[in-house]
Amino acid sequence: MSSAPSTANKNTHHNTSQALDTLTLPFGGSRLIEASAGTGKTFTIAGLYVRLLLGHDIDKPLSCEQILVVTFTNAATGELRDRIRKKIQLAYRHFIGIDTGDELITSLYQITPESERPLALKRLDLALKSLDEASIFTIHGFCQRILADMAFESSLLFESEFTLDDSEFLHHAVRDFWREHCYPLPGSLAEIIQKKFADPDALSKQLRPLLGASQANAHPQPQDFKKLQDTLTQSMSRLKLIWPREREAVEILLHSLPLNGVRFGKKPDGYPKLAIMLDAMDNWCKYSMSLPPIKVMESLSLSGIKLNKGGEVPTPEQAPVLDHIERLCLLIKDFIPSFLYCARDGISRRFSSQKSERNLMTPDDLLLTLEQALRPDSGEENKNSLANLIAKRFPVALIDEFQDTDPLQFAIFNRVYQQKLTSETEEAALVPANQTSKNVSLLMIGDPKQAIYAFRGADIHTYIQAREQTKQHYSLGTNYRSSRNMVLSVNALFENRDDPFISDAIPFESVQPSSFADKKIFIEKSADTSALKIKLLSEDPEKGLNKASARKRLAEDAAAEIARLLTESQAGQCSISGKALKAQDIAVLVRDRNEAAVIRESLSQRQIGSVFLSRDSVFNTLEARELALILHALATPKDERALRSALATSLLGYNATSIHGFNQDEMIRQDLLEQFDSLHQHWLRRGIMPALLSLANETQLIERLLQGDDGERRLTDFRHLAELLQQKATELDGISALVNWYEQALIANNANEEAQLRLSSEQNLVQIVTIHKSKGLEYPVCFIPFVSLARDNRRKPAPMLYHEKNRLIWDIEQTDDGWERHKRENLAEDLRLLYVAMTRPVYQCYLYIANHSRFTKKAGITSQLHETGIGYLLGIEDKACDFSRIQTQAQSLMSDAISVSDIQDDISTQALISVTDEKCTLAPKVLKRTLYTPWRVGSYSGLVKDLPHERVAPGADDESFPELEVIQDEVDPAPSRFTFERGANAGSFMHLVLELIDFTLAEAQLPVQLPIAMEKYGIDETWFTMLNAWYLDILDASLTQDGALTLAQLTPGQKLVEMEFYLPIKQLKAEELNHVLEGYGYSAGLNFESLKGMLKGFIDLTFEYQGQFYIADYKSNHLGDDFSHYGFDAMAGAIRSHRYDLQYIIYTLALHRFLGLRMQNYDYDQHIGGSYYLFLRGMSVSSPQSGIFYDKPPKALIQALDALFDSEQAVGDRGNEQVVKTALDNDQLELKL
């Protein structure tokens, strides 16, 4: 190896900045502080903050409220506040006589006059107490505070509502524009737009970046859209007029030219391809109302005609028709750019207008509103202008991460703290309100080399503009993060080019290792002591190296190296600063989730756990998509299709057999309908998150997810989405609004700070982190495996943006020149991204370089390495690059700090051996006591099926089919009550109709209510006639043998539908209930978990007749295909089979208790009429008593059950009427008391 590279700066012609000293930096004016990665930027801000609090070298001390600190994320504000608090605490301790060892604090103490130290101590004490009120904001938080506090001065409407999500307004704005401008277009012009944008969403997707970059200048300036429509329509109409009469002349002219045979066919054959083109033009002119054949016109246009060598293209005067075609082609080409320009402006106006009408503001609106409010109304400065008021309130502003600014943000601070050059000192000074003061300062702190957030609107060119305007530049030149060799290796890599960031405005100034960098020691078994290990992957000489293959090989080698390091650590052979290397000390830096998935798989194959951190949106996950289906099912619990879709999700864990059971087995269907109805009620009562967590508990979601691959990640995303829903529910009105918001968020896939993926585990795992997410963080060891894999640059992006003289240009025509400029800016950002990645490691970094290349028969192997930042730094700027050249360029960097090696073909697959320390093994305590079921609400269904239940859907318990039962019916049977569909759906339908109608007015109401119920339950309209007649027959059927009582004679005042009741139960056990039932001749055999709490139920129909009160329950069970199958014995068998006897016994007890509370001199024998179970298929006037089952449980049984339930109230005690809650309390039933 050669000697260590020199750290001297090769870019001395750029070095105009001064080394920053936190103690002596002068205040007053505008100053730029450039802080390279790891040089203590936050430490410096905290030190300057303490200086301002103490009033060092400024006119007077400032309070926490007067020092404005602005950064760009909520997490960064939290970190800054914490670091500033710790610095103030250090200063406070030092000023009370405790030595802190902090050089800056010691110096500040020493230069503070002894007489002023008590006052300084009071200022520090006050600062600590008021730091929670300090002016430390995100840029959006700052704008929001100013607009709220200075609403009058900023002309902002009072009480404007703030929202983070404006996707709904954009959705409507795009569609409004689409309707206004696209619907009126003639078919031919609409076809042009349709080919480019299939729908409004496609248009929205392309324009969304431009709405956030309103300063983008379209180039070239498109034609007016409305005028272009008219011109284009007229041009096509004129062509249709002139083509038929000039067609023969055009053909003669073309045949006279030496046409290219490939384009037009061979001349001896009469140019057959030309004939096809001319026929296409003929057909369009004669028959078509659509767009003319574009490809044909381009071939026939004067600029598109391909001639053999020596041929001359006719002039416009010689070929006026071809010239017209040429101009028509240009008009068609201009149509989409003109439409896009019109759309950008039109949608933007509508977007803003809709939010303004609702007095809503988004984060971007805050910036725009404040920037507009700061624009001066006239040339003269106003002492009371908003800018002066802000500067007076915040005399000093420290803008952190200034490289991530954008034009709006810079304009705001530039207008508040206007920079003016004094003629005497030729230095920048701030002069708000025409007075110079050291107390008025704008300090911009950032690092342009780390400007990587263009996708979020950050604009490095705005930073460059600010840098040019600011004369006073300072820099931090010592790296406190990394080891000596790590610092030297990064210097060497980026000093390999004179302009490593492709811009004179972004120089690379090498940094020095700190004095304690040598104490950062990495020890491993290998003798290689380099900090940067470059590993090279060769292409296949005959096939090249595609991205998928390269990713796999690179990931495999990185995973093998990680396994080696951890294995050595287990053996005590690998450590960092004396401590064994752990998995959590290692980070793999990637660009996206696709790269993360590849490295995770390779690590998993070697039994190495990992966790993925990124800035991706949680809405871009499988869990988010599946939760949308679950939300629909919870929002509409009676919708069986929605429920079936929810069951198919992996979150709920049902397999195909379970879903088939839902379709076939009515008991399973009933259970699930009850479960989701209960969760729906839970949502209404307590909120969406409690409902989702209850669902998770009931379906063992947590246990199932954790057993699968990536379980912690999936569970974290599920909980994250539940929290977002709960938070949004507080802002929205009702379930429908929340579901609609969630669907819009899913479509928009917004990755705002709240929606970014969270850390899924804090265990000892290898961290896989996107480079964007890693910014500002540090890791002991980093692997950077995929930065040499180029982006796909084969397709031009839309929109295509680039900068020219600090102006953002929207290349609306997607020119080749604009494409090259755009790619150059992408390369510059790739270099900055590489810099961020390379400055994360403390001890060691593995940098992988693959010769990512394509193979084509025509060109052979062409490398894409020149399209990447690492390729640029290696000096590779063309496609003609083979592996030997990469080796030569990389090996030129070799030193004590940098090593270079090739990736071998036989990559180790050895897995990491898990080592368990018995002393640290944890074991759960063994539970020895008996757990009792807590207080709960049960039901008849729960007693029968040993399950807790709430409300049973009416008709859901009517009947169940044996598994996979095939019902043998004739083909297309005639509609009848016996061929009508069976199951829970039919039962629920029949119950609903009987709930909706007045029995005494059935003939008039059934034609209205039947279609409504049929549509709701998916009953075909061909059944209407049969169902109408059937219901009339049911209502007229006699319930008694003497024919005195029918349903049709019950008035609304005599009946109550779906009466709800709760029976308090002190303790109910299955064996005790069985014993009571057997004693009175009823079936026993119940087996349910002990119930303590309430027994809940709904009685289909409660009615009064001749002073007695009856219970009726409707059953749609199919017992046979004629009335003879609905006799007493058949019905009794169905009653026993489904345990309906227990159901009506419980209903009778509920009615018995209630009447005992409400009636004086109540007597069971006198006032209880009994229970009717009405098998609807068998009820008919023509077959008396068919389908009608009647029973009245013995009084002694009801009294025995009353005692068994031990309700703690006496029959007839009118003071306890609230114990049993029924609709009868509302006097809906005309009780004859």
C-alpha cells in the first residue's frame, strides 16, 4: 500500500470561508456557517444560543422567546431543544461553581465580569424554566405562529383551520378542471389527451410536483390552450377539404422523389408502404372523426420524408399539402404541453380557491401566505411593517439545515432580515427599521454537500443564491464523529475530483480528525486496518451485469461479511473501542425498500436479524391496503361482501376453508356477523383504535403476525395505522368521513412526518436504513452495497425539471438538451447522497462498486457506472468502461486508510451461530391460581355455542347447512316459498320486511317495502309477486285453533318489534341450568363458560291480545317442500335441534320480570300468554296450524330460573324499573294494566 493521502484541500480557489470560533463569531448581519458532516453543528448552535442568553458581544442579552431557531422536522426541533437545554444546564452548573470541563462555558464564565455573574446565573435559571416556551420551531411552525399572533398585520382571516392533508381538495380541483376543459373538446382532441392521461388521477400524478414548485418556468412558453384548440381544429378540417382534390398530385410528387425503401417500400414494387399510408389518409378524410394517423403524417411531412442519398426535399411552395401536414404535426405536438401549462395554472387556482373558501391552510399554504404578507406594498419601508415586527420580536434567527431551504423559505427570511452592504466596511449588515444593531442577526447554518431532499421541495440552487448574497462565510473544519482513518478516507475519495459535487458553488473542503479520533479503535481478526474497504464486483464479459444480478451478489457478500464480523465478535476477536461488536452497531445503507428487501433476505439466510428504517409512508404497505377492507367491514357490519373481503386478508388470518365455512355454515356466519356488529358498536362507543385492538385480540392477530416473516414490521405498521385513524377520528364527523379520509390517504400515499414508517424493533438487530433516513445519524460500522447501481435513465421523467442560472425550468417539451441537464442534476444529487452515506460510519465502512452494465448485440457491453456518483468520483464518465479500468481507478485510492479487493465467486453462506448466555436467560413466572371469567354480556347463542355474544342479527340463527351440503333442486324452479333461498340472508330479509310494515296495512305497504328489502339483501326482482302473496298469506294465517287470532289484526299499539332486554345474572353455571331444565322436561346438555354479568337478547315480536302478553319469533327454516313437513312434530324436532326452547324460555323470563315490575297484581298464569315460533314457510290460510309452534313454559320453571339468575330484585318492586331496559319503558305498547 502507498502512504496515507494528504488531506490538503485541492479546491483552494473556492476556500473563502473563515474557520468558525463559537466564542468569537461576531453577531450583527447575515452570516453563513457551513458545517460538514460530523463537525458539531448542533453543538455550535447550542453554544451560540448560550452566548445570546448571556449577552456576550451583543447590545443586550436576549431571552429564549427572542432567539429564533428554525429547523425542518419535528424530530430535529426536539433534538435541538434537548441539546440547548443540556448546554444551558452546563452553563448554570459552572456559574454556581461546579467545573463542567466545557471549554466554551469556561471561557464565557471567565470573560463575564464578576459583578455580573449573579445576574448571568439568573438569566440561565430563567432560560431553563422557560425553555419549553422557547422559539424553536420547524419552518412551518414558525410561519403558523407568526400568522396566528400577527393575523391583523398579515391580513390573515382569524381562526383559520390548519390541516396536514389537502389531498381531498386537490382531488376535486383536478376533476373540476378536467370537466371544464376536457369534456367540451371534440373527439379528435380529447383523443390526444386520453392517450397521454387515461383519467384525472394520471394528470394529477404528473402535475403534483409542479404545484409545490410554482416558481418553475415553463420552457418554451406554450401556446394558449383555447387558441390552440381552435387552430388545430381548423387545420384538421382544412386538411380534410384539400386532401381529396390534391391527393393525386401528392402521389405523383412523391413517386417522383428517390424515396427511402425502408420507409416507403421498394420503387419497382410501386412503393407499397407509401400506398398504405395514402390509403390511411383517404380513410381518415372520408370516414373518421378521430385524430388523423400521426405516424403516417410524420412520414409524409416535409421534415419527416426520408430520401435516398442525393435526393432533395421539396420546398413548401412545391408541396403545400405536405407543408400543411408538417404544420399540423407541430400543432398536435404542441397540444399536450399547452394542455399541461393550462392545467398547472388552472388546477393551482382551484386548489387554492377551495382551501380559501373553507378557511383551511396546509403547511405549504403557511409559507406562501407569510411570504405574500411580507411583500412591501410600496417602495418605502414602513416602520410598522410585518417584516420589522418579526425582526423586533426575534432579533436573532438561527436557521438550521439551511441547505434544505426552498425559494419561499429563503424569501421569508430574506425579507425579514434584509441584507444591505454598508459603504464604510463593505460588510453585510442587517438594517431593519433603518437602524444597525448587533442584536439583529441572521445565521444560516447548513452543509450544501448534504442537500438530498429535492423530492420534498428543497432547492440547492436557492442555497447557492443565498451563499452568493451573503458575504460572511464560516466553516467548521474538525470531524468529531469518526476515527482518523475514516476521516482521511472520505477526504481522499472526494478530493479525487477537482469538482466532486459538479458545482463551483459547492466546494469540498477536507476536514481534520479530532484530537481523540485515535481513540476510536476497531479491532478484527484481519490484519487489514483500513477504515474504508472498497469491494469490486466484475461484470460477465459476455453478458454484462444487470441490476437484479448485481443486487443479489452485492447483498450476499455484504451479508457474508457481516456474519464474519459477528462470528469473530462472539469469539472475542472483533471489537469497537474495547467493546464487542453487536448486530445493532452495524448499518446497511440503502436507497429504497427494494434494496432493503434484498439485503434482508441475504441476512436472514445467515440467521442474522435485521430491522428496516426508512422515510416511506405507512400507507404504502400491505397492512394499509388490507386495513381498508377491514374498515369497510367494520363500518358496514351487515354487508356480507365487505365482511368476506375482510376475511380474505392476511391480517385476519382466515384461510380458504374458513371463508368457505362462512359461505356454507350459518352458525359460522352468525358468529362472524355478531362479532363485527359488536366491534362496530365498540367503534361507535369508544373509537376506532379500541375496536381494532379488540379485533386483533379476538383474531390472535399479534401472535400470528409475530410468528411469520417480518412480523414485527407488520405489527408496527398495523398499530401505526390504527393510531393515525384514531387521531384523525377526532377531527372528522362520523364513520363514513373517516373511511373516506383513509381511502384518500391510501391513494395519495403521502409520506408526511406522521405517516413515515416507524422503528419496528429495538432488539439487537442489524439496522437497514435508507440514506435519506440516516442523515444526521451515526453508526459504528456501515455497509453501502448498492450506490454503484444506476437509476433507470432510459425514460424521460414527467415533469422534467432542471435549473438554469438559479431559475427552475420546466422543460415542458422534454427536449434532449433538457434531458441531459436533468440527468446532470440527478448525478449531482447522487454525489451528495453518497457523501451523506460515507459520513455516517464511525469506525469502518464497506463501499461496494459493481460494473452495472447492459448487453446488446449492436453495442456489446455498455457500462452504466458513469451515471452514478461513485463512478464520477472514480473519473469514469463514459460507457466504455470494463472491470480492469474500475480496478485501476479504485486502486489509485489505496492507502493505510483505504483498501481495495475483488468480490470472489464463492461467497460464504455460513450462518451466524446463536450464542445464549444462560445467566441472562429469562423465564416467565408460572401462573398457579385459577383465572375467572370477568363480568360480561352473554346471549342465548353464547349459552348454546359456548361463545360470548352481543346482538344477533335478526334471522341469522334460523338454520344452518351441513358442511358443503348440495341442495338438489330442479333447474330454474318456479318461485315458491319452498324454493326460496335458505340461510341467514333469507332469514334476515324476511325479518326486515315484517319489521317494516304495519300488519293491518300490509296490502298497501308491501309493494313499497318489499323492493327496498329485496335490493338490500340481493333478492332478484322476479321473486316479488311470490313474496308479496306469501307475506299476505302469513299475516292471515290463524295462530289459534279457533281462528280468532292472526298477525294481520295486530295494530301498531298492540305490538313491539325487536324488544331489547338485559337480564342481570349474579352467577350462572351450565350444570345448574341443565338441572333446572331437565326437571321440567326440557332438553339439557348445555356446556358454556360460567356467566357473570348480563344476558342480552332481542325478541322479534312482543304483542298483547285479550289482556295477555305473547312472544313471537320468526323462523325461515326449510323443513320440507310442502305443508305436511311443517306439522307439530317436525317443528318440535327443529326446536330441539337448534335449542330454540331455551331461547323462548329466556324470552319468557325477561317478559315475566318486566311485567312484574310494571303491573300491579301481576300473575304469570293470567298475564303471560305463551310463545309462538312461526315457521314462515309453513304458514298459510289453506293449511291451518301448519308452521305455528306454541308453548307456554310452566310457571314453576320460570320461577326456578328467576331464582337461579339471582337478580336481587323482588317481583313487583317498582323502584327497580331501570334494571330491565326495554322499549316498553317508552310506552310504545298499549299495556292493558
